[in-house]
Amino acid sequence: MIIKIKIDGKLNESIYKKAKVIQLTKTDTGQLPNKETEAKMLWNNQHLYGEFVCWADDISATIPHHDEPIYQEEVVEVFIDSNNDQKTYIELEVKPINRLFDGFVINRTGQQLGIKILLD
């Protein structure tokens, strides 16, 4: 089946209704988030599609530019570790004000050695 999704910020495509909800956890503790958060992922041979629905009482979104350290505020994150080595991965982040961070991370010894920004 070929997945075709219009990238418009609206999550009303019928294919999303069929996707399984992924249980998210905090990356540092493995615990559930403080507020309910839902994610769904779909893919085909060319694209990865993500849907996130997050609930929050107080959203901090002040960092204004692409590829700045937006992870210091509220974001949703996707880590793609295609070889499952848990040392190198692609990191994608999106803020509520539609700011993005995308990079290739090298983390060989438990400490981040570098990030290469992927997209302009």
C-alpha cells in the first residue's frame, strides 16, 4: 500500500486512524510524561510521517530560530537509530511554534561528541 499524506498540520487523513498509538516515555528516566502525549508513526519507502498530540498547561516556546537548542524548552523528539548501536542517530525535534532541530548525533561514550546539523 502506498501512503499519501498531505503535510498540512491537520491530522484528519484516514490512514492515521489505523496507525497504532505509541506509548512515549521520558528519555532520561523511562517514566511516563507528566501530561498525556500520543504519537503515531507511518512510513513508506521514501518518507517517515509522525503525528504527535501533546497536552500541556504551560508551554515555553521562546527560541526563535531553526536548529538552535530548542530541546531546552518543550519539544517532541524522534530518534532514528537505523543500526541500533545507541551511539549514532538522527535526532528530529519540533516545537509548538513550528521551530525545528535536525541533526546527526555521535554519542560513543555516553557523552555527546558532536552534532552535525542536517538541514538548513
